[in-house]
Amino acid sequence: MTARGITDRLGSLAFGGDYNPEQWDEETWREDDVLMRRARVNLTTLGVFSWALLEPEEGRYDFSWLDAHIDRLHANGVAVDIATPTASPPPWFTLAHPDSLAVTPDGTRLVHGSRDTYCLASPAYRAAARRIAGALAERYADHPALALWHVHNEYGTLCWCDHAAVAFRIWLRARHGTLDALNDAWGTAFWSQRYTSWEQVLPPRATQYHKNPGQTVDFHRFWADEIIAAYREQRDAIRAHSDRPVTTNLMLQYNLRLDMWAFADELDVVTSDHYPMAPGLDAAANAAHYADLSRSLGGGRPWLLMEQGTSTVYDGEQVLGKEPGEVLRHTLGYIARGSEGALFFQWRQSRAGAETWHSAMLPHAGPDSRIFRETVGAGEAVAALGALAGSTVTAQVAVLDSPDAMWALEANGLPSKRLDHQAMVGAAHRALWDAGVTVDFARPDQDLSGYRLVVAPSLFLLSDEAAENLRRYVEGGGTLLVQHAAGYVDDRMHARLGGYPAPALRETLGIRVEEHRPLRTDQRITLSDGSHGTVWSESLHTEGAETLAAYTHGMLEGRPALTRHRFGTGQGWYLSTWLDDAGYGALVQRLLKEAGVAPELPDLPAGVEAVTRHAPDGRRWHVLINHTPDTVPLPSSAHDLLTGTTLAELAPGGCAVLEGAR
Ligand code: GAL
């Protein structure tokens, strides 16, 4: 089952969002019906945070209100994505099961009054979640409006309580087998941490000083598995009654607690939420990053954008007032990269509650507003793109991303606090996006032979198997760029001895890193090719590689900074510092040329995004998004699905979906 299954049911791409009619009255519902038709809404997510209404007291369900809304929406031509409400247990639940409330690392038990007030490892919570998922599925299994099941909301809440401790120990026993193996893996010979019974082993709660790195990474792995187990229970409770696709909305951008690859394998269709925080081009590039990731998680299958905002999100860091035209540009950005539509949080802006000021498709101001007009414009555009349903996107370049590598950098006591996984992966994607190239994300241990170029920006932790895999990739003809501080530890967080990185990678890259030299926050170094590095430097030896750029001063003067190794029929490049944007962009361009990868469409200026969607029957469409204030001539004129006309140029800030030659 894929997002295609959903669009088959809808008869077009999806457009709509979270709908919370329980916050409103009948008159408003009547207006919703009219305005949803106007905005071409065809899919709404219902019930995400409705547990208190659906189960007003333990074991007594009340579905009557939901029945009425689903029937009303159905009569209005709107399909539903029914959510299980388990991200927000009602107050009665937490009072009846206080041990189900989450505990922070310092031992504070959180109380209800917000959302995500649960410990996912609590047996009472898990049982209640299974029950309500099953009850909903039994009720709505065959409803003609039902397009999709939406389990929970943005899994990723962690807990350090005693339930979590019990579940963690069970997980550790399964992973390590014996206490001796655990002691060995965690290096408990250091600081007198040796465990002599399983009961002594705790989640990494607040400690006096640095926590054990093996324990930190294993705790993340444990929770990632526990989250998937909790999802599976609900999914299976639903599947016992219904054959419609089941998913959960992944929050890939901020929620760094998921093993997104393993999780995606469990989903009938990958769905994800995205809220860029930086304005302008940065927002578009960030949307492209997480759209490419969402597609890659499903192995290239169509996916669905479950949530985006029309404008501002919250306070502080999270403010992004979208500019006029950005709703459409972002919507098409996701669709360009394989989403089978675009949904929002939420349909109607709340008048009360914690997200009163969060933008929506229909703002407080009502339909006579810029934002609603943009919503309608985006709805019309999506409605014109039905032909794209089921078409896919292909990429010749992959950026490696792995949860283990991400969690490894959360350990205490690392040589630099500035090894930021998300930033490094984001910078690699951004440089490729700037170059106009479509990018997949890939795991370091998966088959990479389909890619001409693979970029590995952040692989501090690298297993032996993954290092072998990278060796095979280059040997077989691939071009690989590995960046600083790679392969320093194995999958137990044990340092590699005899020189970094992992042996198979050393052989592939033809280098040996002898010493790491993190840079101070204000320190900037120069390379012999004129580029500049920050964050990190290394004293490395070439062992077969050629030096393309060297450090120019200090103790590293004359030593290799950027190397290339011809290995097998491919090339392994190593960059031992974090280059400034211009230097890194130039390096990426050079690598693309070496690997024979051209931009998706030729001759487009910077700031014009172009991605191609391919249909199985050979048809293809170029989605073009002009993020610049200039009119941009097109390489050749073509029929545009959005306007139904032949276009020769893109208006400032304009978009087009052009039919391509077969
Ligand atoms: C998402 C969440 C929604 C809403 C939204 C606000 O993370 O799923 O319920 O809170 O953020 O941006």
C-alpha cells in the first residue's frame, strides 16, 4: 500500500488538513462545508487530540459526535484520515494511572494540562491506547469516507521513569545477552560503573557528570524500538478490523528520537510534518530536505505531507510568517519531491487553547483574508495536478543519514560540542539543492550502487558492516565524499584504534587520521585552495590518496585537508574540516562534475527549483518553483498544468508544472 492507494480513493492528489470540529458550533460547521468546497479540500484528519471526548470515562466510548462529522464531511465530498487520539490522554486517565505520566531525567513527574502526557512504556497507557485504536477501527472500518488511519501524533516523547527502566533492561538483555557483554559494550571498567545485576542498570537519568556514552546511545536505540512497538500494537488493533492504509505522521525535522528508517518500514505510507523556521530560500531548501527524506524513507514510493503551516507557528525561535506566495511554493515543493498532495495543521485557526496563535488554512480573520485566498489558490493548484498521482522521483545522488550517527553525537564528553549532525546533513543537502540536483537520503549500510555520488557528512559512529558497504560502493565505481570526524567509533561507541576512521573506510579513502584538532568557536583556518574551515581539523596521513588541498598554517601546515583516492573503479574523497558555504559549494560542484551528474534542468538561475516526476507509462512533469523576484525564461516553452496554457517564462515567485517530453 502506498500514498497511491489514498489518491486512488480520492481520485486526485490530497489537499486539506487537521480538522477539529469539536472546538466549534453547528453554524461554523456549515461554514466549514462551504469553505472546504471553495478551497478544494478533499481530505481531513479527524480526532487527533479527541481522546477526552471519545472516551469520557474509562471504557465508555462516545462516537456519536464523530459519526456526525464523518457523515457530514462525506456528504460534502471530503474523505477522512481518522487519527487515534493517543498523543493526549485525558485528565481522568492520568489521575487513574499516575504512574503513566512521563518522568524527566531529573526525576520530575510531568502532569497533565498539555499534550503528550504519557510514558509510552507504561502498561496501562499501552493497553488503553490499544483499546481505543481497536474501538475506533471497529466503528469506522468500512466507512466510505475513510481513506487512511493516522496512529497517534508525532511519536517521540521519551521518559526516564521506572516503567522505562524495566523496558530498557528487557531491551538490553535482548541486545547484549549477558551482563558481561553489557559491561564490555558500555566500557564500565571506566569510573567504576560495573554492573553486577540487571536491576542496577538505569535509564541515563540526571548524573553528577558525564553519562556513559554507550548507555546514552543504547537508550536512544531502546526508545526508537519501543516507539515502533507501540505503533505496531495500535496498527495491529486497527488491522484486525480494517484494511485501509495505516500510518503515523513522522516529525523528521525536530524529533530526533526516531529510527526513521526502521519506522518507515512499518508504515503503509510514509507521512510527515514539516515546519521550516528560517525565511525565504532557507525555508524552501529545508522543505526540500525533509521532502527528499520522506520520499527516501519509503524507498522512493509516493508519500504524503501530513502537516505544514500557512504562516506563523509559535513564539520565539519558531516564528516564520510566510511571505505571500510561499504557501503555494512550499506546497508544490513537497509535491515536486513525491508527496501525493499537501495537508496542513490545521483547517480552522483555534479560538482558544495552546495553539490559538498558530496559523491555519482559515485564519481568525475568516475567509476574507490573504491567508484563506492563498489556501484556495493552493487548493486549486493541487486539484489541477491529478495526473501526477503515483508518479515518482529519481535521484543520482544520495546523502547518508543514520540515527546511530545522530545519537552518537548526543553523548557527553565528545571532543567538540559543535559536531551537529542535523546541521552537517542539512549543509550537504543544501549544497546539492543549490546545485539544482535532486537528492535521496540513504543509510550507510544499504545498497548504494544506484547512485553516482554519495555524500557522507556525519558518520562519527560507523559500524564495521557499514564501513564495508562504503568500501564496496567505491570499489564498484561510486564516488564517495566522507567528511570530518567520520568513523571514529564503532557501534558500541568504542574508539577506533590505530587511526581513524574504521579500517574498511581507511582503505577506501587511502588515509589515516592520527589526531583530531577541534577548532575554537572563533577559529577559522585556511586551506591551500583558498577555502576556509571551521569547527574541526585533523592531522592525517595519506596512504594512497592524493592531497587536493592542504592546511596552510599552525601545526598542520602542509598536511592534507582534502584528499582523493582512486580505489577499485571509483573514488573516495575525504574532507577533514567543515568548509565555509562557498568552499563547500565549489567542492560539491566539482564532485558532481566528476560523477557525471547534471542539474535536473539545465540553465536555470539560482533560486529556481526544478524536480521531475516520472509516471510508469513514460509521462513526466517538471515542477518549477521560482523563489526569486525575477522573471525567469524557461529552457523551452511547454504546457503548464497549473494554468492550462503554454508557458515560456516563470513569473517572479511563480510556479509551473510543465509536461515534459517522454
Ligand atoms: C505539529 C503537531 C500539530 C501541531 C503543529 C503545530 O507538530 O502535530 O498537532 O501542534 O505541530 O505546528
